[in-house]
Amino acid sequence: MHNVQHILDDKGHEIISVAPDEMVIEAVKRMAEKSIGALLVLADGEVKGMFSERDYARKVILAGRASRETRVEEVMTSPVITISPLLTAAEGLELMTRKRIRHLPVIDEGKLVGMVSIGDLVNAVIDDQRVLIEQLEAYVRG
């Protein structure tokens, strides 16, 4: 069964971030370049918030704000919900569903070690279920 650490080991530990004082336009460009839906907001290596497509749509576009004149810290989501690398993919999905979020920074002993998305967790759960089905079929066949 996959845990969050296994997922990070497979996908990598790269953390794509933005500083709180950067303009929203720069954050949106970074997300587009990397084809991702959210960035961690970091200051001196410390997680300050999360900036997502949802934040952009609701707090910038719908609020009539200008992307070139709005700082990320003005519209980021904070505090950030995090996950331990020891939790299973299914536990991560349950947390995301309950909190209505799509990205989770992974914190191990107080240190940021990566980030997982809902897609990462769904793929891991599907893989776990596929393996379980194969094992059960093999058992039934004897």
C-alpha cells in the first residue's frame, strides 16, 4: 500500500514556490510554465501559504483585482493544511476531500520535503486497488 513517502520517491521532491511579495502575474506564469495548479508560498524556507488557480479565479479575477498590482500574500490561502509522509494515499485523499483542497505540502519532522496533488494520490490508490485485485484473483484461482 502506497504511503505519501512512496509517492514522493516516485515523483520527486521538487518544490515549486513563489515568495509572498511577488506579484500574482509572476505566480500565474510559473504555474503555466510548470503545468501545475498551485504553488507553495515560501519565505526563508518557511511555508507561509498556498496560491492556487482557485485563489486566482476567486480572489483576483472575480474581485476585479489586477494581476500585475496584487501581491501573492494578499490573496494566498493561509494557514496551509499539510500531510505527513507516513500517511497512506487513501488517508491523504480523505483529508483532501474533507478539506476541499487539491494540493498538500508534505512535512516530515517540521521540514518541507515535497508536495502531492489529488492526482498523485488517486493514481496511487488505483494502483493499490489493482494489486489487491490481482492478489485476490490469484488466491481464488488457487
